[in-house]
Amino acid sequence: MTSWLLNNKLVVALFVVIITFAGVMVAPFNWDTGTPRSPVAVDAIPNIGENQQIVFTEWPGRSPQDVDDQISYPLSVQLMGVPGVKDVRTISMFGFSSIAVIFNDDVEFYWSRSRILEKLSSLPAGTLPDNVQPALGPDATGLGQVYLYTLEGRDPQGNPTGGWDLDELRSVQDWYVRYGLLAAEGISEVASIGGFVREYQIDIDADALRYFNVSMEQVVAAVRESNIDVGARTTEINQVEYIVRGVGFIENLADIENAVVRLASDNTPILVSDVATVGFGPAERRGALDVAGAEAVGGIVTVREGFNPLAAIENVKLRIDELAESLPARAVVDWQQASVADIRNFAEQQGLPALRSQTLNFDDHGQKAWTEWLQTHPQDRWPEWVTLSKITVVPFYDRSTLIMETLGTLSDALTQQLLVTAAVVLILLMHLRSAITIATMLPLAVLITFIGMRLLGVEANIVALAGIAIAIGTIVDMGIIVTDNILRLRKDKPDLDIGEVITRGTKEVGPAVLTAIATTVISFLPVFTMTGAEGKLFTPLAYTKTLVLLAAVILALVVVPVMLRVLLSDRFRKIDSWLLARRKTYRIAYALLVLVVIFALAGLWEPLGPAAGGIRNTLFVLMLFAFVVGGFAIIIHFYEPLLRLCLRFKAAFLALPVLVVIAGLAIFPGVGREFMPSLDEGSFLLMPTTMPHASIGAALDVLSEQDKAIAAIPEVESVVGKIGRAETALDPAPVSMIETIINYKSEFKTNANGQRINFRVNRQGEFVRDSNGELIQDSSGEPYRQWRDHIQNPDDIWDEIVLAAQVPGVTSAPRLQPIETRQLMLQTGMRAAMGVKVQAPDLEALERAAVDIERVMRSSPAVNAASVSAERVVGKPYLELHLKRENIARYGLTIAAVQNTVATAIGGVEVTRSIEGRERYPIRVRYQRELRNDIEAMYDILVTAANGAQIPLAELLDIRYTRGPQMIRSENTFLTAYVTFGSAAGTAEVEAVEAAAEHLRNAQASGDLRLESGVSYTFAGSYQQQQSAMQTLQVVIPLSLVLIFILLYLQFKQVSTALMVFSGIAVAWGGGFIMLYLYGQSWFANFTIPGITQGVTLRDIFQFEVTHLSVAVWVGFLALFGIAVDDGVVMATYLQQRFSEGTANTVISIRERTIEAGVQRVRPCLMTSATTILALFPVLTATGRGSDLMIPMAIPTVGGLTFVVLTMFVVPVLYCWREEMKLKFRHRS
């Protein structure tokens, strides 16, 4: 094949052009190519939530107990029979039921929706109360909430100006912005939150009812019948057809006030205004929004399941730009700068109506005139005391920011690793054109990977892109082996035709290259078998890593030989001769080129941070290269005598790799365990809870106080808090639940891709600002740090937030992030990574069990006592109205009549809705506030009997104080509550859960914890996921090792040779655990380098800290297993070739052949190891988005490869030992 490719170089050139063009077209980066692109779908983090659908049912005014008994329970029983259902979780709250139907992962999303709709349409009669209609939630999950915003009044300069009431903002949100954004492609739902829904309120006067002898039912009927439009078909007049329409919709308050309730005895009409007060007011709400201490109105944009989140956000932004000009604006007067006389004089001069000081409605003539004047005149003619306030969409959570920063991290890593690779190859190959050939592989392999991702539908996220980043070193390894062998062959046989040299050189190492790549690919195949959360998390990584490796082998065997054929052809012979004559000058220039590459790498990488400057960063990078490359160069230089020594003392040498494996076995049991490291999203989610009895007003006061305190932290960029729920089925939150999204500033000012920006500084090192006080960008300047000196990482910011958020009346909250929390709530239904799921037969037993477990858990040494929090199941104050059935019967009343009066007079009833163009507002009838806001007033509410008598409620019922549930949870019909907790400092999640479980068992054994009959508990959260992942890995890892061994056997056709190469995996495994152990030791690398690191230790630079054994670390080991045998495969292949040339009859000849083979292959093998290790150094020091995941995966690879260098000696020693044993057996026979 190589010969054919060399004879058809144009085909290869076209192949490279095609993959370059196609790769650019589908790359996830926001490249402006000037042509239409179809990029890979992009998100920040894989959706590892459950495959679920939401069934949402509203039943206004009903208590959680009623909702659970009559809606949630019967519906959950019916839904459990839907095919593919795994679990059914219900939440019953005041006025609604939310049921999460969890399907098996292999069930298609929209198929599950159709099955649920089929079930809901065929419910048996009587399953649900009358007029209750369950609905399927949006075709999305809570993880799809990608864009959150507020509506604010802004002046033309973009400064907040206000001037808008909360009900006005809510109307604009509900009827204009919401529908406008819902039209964006890929958007499933836009939910409103905050402000007040405008409502026509008819407040009945009980005394007037009694005076006019009118019943409340008559008032309700009168209002309902006054809001009717009719159609009377058509009529023909003078041969013209007219559509006849009776216009009767309510248009203003007077239309309601003039509605007739009934005629009096003297035929005088009794109007609604005679018995009630009619006006506008806010509808009852169960949620509110707060921005830095001020109430606000906003929206939540949810992307459709399966749609590209980044594309959806871009579509939303385009719609916002389109809507911006059409949003309302109004004139706003600053009364501190102007007097009424000033405004009157200006109005007279400009012919404007007088502007009143109070807030004006949209249709106010004076307001419109002032607004039009401001819009038609330049700002320099505006008085200083007036401005134009335009409603503006202001985002406070934008997932695209995190996505672009993640892509920026990958882009930086790829660039840095490309320069690392170029520098290593330049140093070790000492051949510029060959180095160019190998360096070209990296961008081409990445582009091929993007093409594969696009074809296979693999989403580009942190995990998938991490697979590319950790495979960078492996990409060029194969190219190095092929190139080095060709250069060696060319040097040994200078008279041979270059085409023949390349063909023969490629053919010699081709099988080894294919086997090495195959072992790495096969090591990752078991990852595709993972299921559950771990499967969703790491399958994208397995795809990208496999695609990268396949791209690497294609490039190494197809593109590299052709590029070398061109670059090593005779046309460059004159250049070679010219350089040979000026060898000293060439070497100086070559050294300068290497320094330029390293200097560029140091400038981009900045391992010591931007404050260290270019010189110190360059010196540090040079030191790393000197340490790694120099160390490997020393091994290469002294390889022959070292190998001779090892061959002479085989047993003593082989004790060294055995000790490495034993050390790994000893360390393994003591490593802490967790499911996944926390991923830095650049924002926090603070989720404390208030006491269950707190009203929405009290909860809002707490939220406002918290937000103002948090907003005062200098590192915090924005604070937006929510209490209660938004108008969506995806947010079943009680009023007591606070959700505050806190966006904090990056450590240094960055651009949209998360890359640092440099600003101009003067000679004193101070930042220069322009006339407006803004920093001036300057590529040769310095980055601007936005954190205070004592703030070193996001954990320090969280500590500041916790201190600021300490407000009486709220619980503590675990450290959470928006996406992380949504995933946890999707998977477990709770808002913490660890918790105890308690189930009981009744609410009282559930409450007692949860509180008892909370008490016992606080004393567990592995648990952070302050973080333990049990759900208060029964803690909401209730007023229960108990009917006196005998008295009701005595007055000739029905139970329904009394209950309807209670519901209407106290709770209010929506009689009808006004239709005002595109807007719709409820019309509500209720008793006046002072006639229903205390128990005595409630007793005076009148019920109309059949004979017209007005009976007070005091005669018909008793009112009692009691405690009841604020929210009722159930799972598969069993009542459920959660006790959430966090681990103590220095304790891994799994160890914390196991210690807590043991603590609870001991408490039960000692009698300190007594659970009633029917009460059970299990641990939930990330612990369950970790256990599931470990069960999978217990099968996956052995299967991976077996597959690798089978492949090695197929390559060498000898079990002993396969085992020799396979031994590299055992050494790598031990080396990986040794590195994990060293990472957690405070003494390791805890030193500085004088003059370079300036007091910063290597531990800080490489972020050495305790790393727990997570799924990410195990995936790093799987990657390591495949790489660990690569060098052994190359070495064993050449050993096999050398020994196949003839039989060695003496021990000396066997050792000489072994040494010859080892010397021939040590250089490319160690070059690949050096490249892979150095390419991962930028990953180990990375701090960008996604680095939290890449670092745990890189640690075992770096540690394992460091010890796998022993393979260069282990394989030859074992091979030589076997051949010597064969010789002895031959002599004996």
C-alpha cells in the first residue's frame, strides 16, 4: 500500500485537503469561515440525568394532602404500568402535582412521551377529580435550562433606570418576550418568574350581600355572564355579505362594575359595584425573583431534548436582537434633579402635556407624547432630568459562556500540546522537515476526530473534549516511530532510493504501529458497555479517544510516508549539501528555532502564572524540558551499558518492576473513592431553605437580605435569587426553597472564550486607563487580576458567600453549581450529592424517622455536622375547617354548597378571563381582605340557604390550628423524604457514606436510633452512581485486559512474548497508584526553585492535592493500559525480527542480538514516552473549564508512563532470559 501511495501523492494531497476543509466546517469552535458551517453539537457537560418525562397537574387552591390523595397517588399507580418505566417519583405541593416518570435508558425519548399520552387519554372514569386535567411537561429536562434573564428598564447607554412596575414587566414578559423567544429554533419552553400577574379583582362586601339579599353565587354568575362575545353568522345587505358579531368582552373595570346581579323588588338593578369593590391587583403567586436585593421579572429558556444547546442559545440571542427594538419604552423623570415647575415650563415650550409624577400606564396620552418626543430628538437636546427607559432583556445565566470557555480550554490545550510536541521532536530527531511532518499530524488528527463526531452524532462537551486532550501525545507517537525508522534506514543505507527507504521503513514498523494502536483502542472498547450515569458521562470520551487513535494510525501510515517522500526527496539535496557545509551555523539556527518554539509555548502556557512574566515562565519550561528530555536522552546515551548490566543481573533488575507493582497493590486500598470530581462551572447555586411556615413575603425578605450581602463581595459579578417556582412543570419548588445563582468573576479579565486579556501598564507597573476610566487592551501588557489577594481559588469565594449568606431563619446549604444540581435532582430528586432516602407508611412516621436520622448523622465523624439537613415533612401551619354536618342538614344546605362558599370567599375563584388583544388576564371573585384575613372574620362569612337565608360559617363548621405537610414526596407510591449531608474535610464521598451507614447501624444496635415498623432507609446520590460504576468497572477493566492480551497473542503468536509485553500494564498500574499517592502527600514536590518559581512550590504549580479514585481516574487507567504496551510491542516486534534471522547458539550471541534490537528501538520508544508525558504537563497545570476532569485522567497516565520506561529494559531482559533458557534446554537435550 505504501508504494501505491508514494506513486499517487496527489490522492493523498487531496485527502488532506478534503479532511482539512470538512474538519473546519464541522469543528465546534466559533470560527468565521465566511461559508455555511454545520458544527458538532456543543454543550458544557454531558446530560447524565435520568431518561424521564414530567406529568404535571394543576389543582388550584388544594392542599398537598388533597393533591397527593386524589391526583399523585392514583396517577402514579396508573403510570407504573407504562412499558419501559423504571421508577415513578411524585411531588405533591400546594395547588399542583408533579410526577417524574423515569424510563430505562434504552427507551427513546419521544416514544416514551407517546406512551404516557396514550395512558393519560385512557384513564378509567373516576380516577381523577372533575375538571382536573393532567398534562405532559415540555420535551426537555431541567438540565435544558440554558438561558435565564431578567427584564429591566435601561437608558440608551445601557444603565439601569427603572420606571416600570413589576406587573407591567410581567405583562411584557408573558405576552411579548416569552412568545418571541419561544419561536427560536430548538426552544421547548420559556417560563416566566417573578413580578405580579395583573388581575381583575372583585372583592365582595358581606354586609352589602346581606343588605341587598344577594348570594355570592349570583355575583359570580353575573361577572361570568358579562364577559361574552357571540357570533350571529352572516347577513346580506345590498348584495354585500356582512359577518355579524356581538361584542361583549370586558374592556375595563366599569364593564364589571355595571354588570347586573339581579333586579330588586322595585325593579331597580343591583349592580356588581353595589355589593363589591372592583379594581386591579396582583394575582396570588408562588414564586418571586430578586436581583441583588431588588424584586425583578425574568424568564427561563429551556432547550429541547437532543437539540444543540449552543445553537439554541445563539438562536435565542438572534430573537432577542429582533425583539429589542419593539419592546416598550417610556419617559422617566429624575425628581431629585427637577421640580414640577421645571417640568411644566419645558412641557409648555415643547408643546407636551404635563407629566404626572406617578407611574403611568402604556396607554396614557401624556406618557406616549413624552416618549415619542424623546425618541424623535437627539440625546443632547434632552433635559438632564429626563431619560428614556426601554425594557431590555438582561441575561444572568448564559450556558454559552461556559461552553465557549470549555472550547477555549481545549483550544489552549491543543495549541500548547502542539508546541510541546514540536519542541520534543525538534530536540530528539534533530531534523526540521521530519519534525514538521510529525507536527502536522496533530491538527489533522483533531479535524478527523471532529468529522467522526459529526457523523456519529457525538456531542462536544467537557468530557468528550478531554478525550482529545489526553490523547494528544498518542497522536504523534506513531508518526515518531515511523519517521525515526525511516531516518535510521536512510542513514544506514544512503545509496538506497528514497522511495524504497520509505516503503521498507514503513513496512518494518507498520505491524507494530497497528498493534500498538489496536491495543489502545481495544482498551477503551469496554467503556462503550458502561450504562447509567457513568455510561452517559464517558461514552463520548471513548468515542473521541477512539476516533483520535484511528486518525493517528491513518495519518502515520498514509500521510506521513508521503510527506517524508516529498520533504526527503532529491530536490532538497542541494539544501542538505548547503547546510552540511555550514553545519555550525545550521545548528545555531536550529537551536534558536527550538528556543523560539519553547518561548512561544511558555507565553501561551504560563505555568507559573501571568504575574511571573515571560522570562521566568520560559526558564521554567526549559527546566522541564531539560529534566524530561534530558533524562530520556541520558537513558538513550547509556542504554547499551545499562541493558548489558540488566542482562547480567536479571533477577536483581526484575525485582524493581515487581516492587513497583507491590507498591501499587499496597496503596490501592487506602485511596479515597468518589463518583466524579466536581466540575468548575464558573458559578454557584446557593440553595438554603427557610422554615416551612414562612410566608412568601417573609421568604422574599430573607432572599433580599442574602442577595444584597452576597452582591457586596468584590469577586461576585451578579446575584439573582429565586424563591418558590417558575411557571413551568420543570420547577416543582416550594416557597421555602431558595435558589440563588451567583456568577463570580474570573481570576483575570478574559475574552468570550475564557482566554486572558492583557492591558497596558506604565513603567511603574500600574495599569493605564482611558478618559472613561476603562483599561486599555495591549497584547504586550499584563493581565488584570480581579480577585483580592487572599482569594486564591473558587473555594475561597464560596467561603465568603457562606459568611455573607448567614441570615437568621434559613438553613445552611451545600456547595452546589447550576448544572451539577440539575443533574443531581434529575437522578435522585434531592439537591445534594449525598443523602439518605427515608421511606415510611405515613407522614408522621416519616417525619420522626427523618429527624431521628438527622440527629444521629450529626454525630458521625465522617460527616460535616453543619451540612446535615432533614426535610421537614410535617411543618406547615394549617387552618382546617371541620364541617358540622348536623347543623348543615338543619339549615337545608349541602356539603358542596358550604365548601364552594369557603373556596370562593376565602380562596377566591377565577370566574373568567379578559381578552385584550393578545393579552389575557384573570377575573377573580373573593371576599374583601378584612373579611377573611383572620379566624373571627372567617366565621362571619355567609352561606346562602335555599330559602335565601344567610347563614354564617360559625354555625356550620369549626376552625382548628394544626400542622401538615408542605410537600409530599413518594417513590413508586411509597412516601419518601431525604436527609442530605456532606462529607467532613479530607473524607472522600464513598468513605463518608460507608462510615455514616456504619454509624447508623451502630446507633440502631445500641438503641440510640429506633425506627418504627414499615420505615426503611437507603443511601442515595452520587454514592449510588459510584457503586453502579464500580460494578461495571469490575467487569470492564478485566475484559479490557483480556482483549489486550488476546491482541498481543495474535501479534506475536507466543504466550510468553505476549506476557512479556503485557507486564508493562502491571508496571503502569503500580506507577499510576504511586503517582496518586504522591499527589496527596504534603511533602512531595513541596519545594521552590530559587530565581524561577519565586516562593511558589511545584505542588502549587502542578496542583498537587488529594485525588480520590473516581470514574475519571479509572478511565485514565484504561487509557494508560493501552499506551503502556505500545513501547513493549515495538521492542518485542524488533526482537522477534532479529531472532528470526537465525538461531543463536551461545549466551553471548543471544545477549548481543537483544542489545542490538534494544539499541535500535530505544530512541523512538522513549521519544513517544517523552512526548506523551510532556504533552500532559499543560493539562496538569490547567485551570480553565474542564481541567477538573482532565487532571484526574492525566495523573495515572503520567505516573504510569514514568515507570513504563522500565519496559525498555523489562521486555529485552525477559526476552533474553527466555532465549537463554531455550538454549539451555537444547544443550541438555
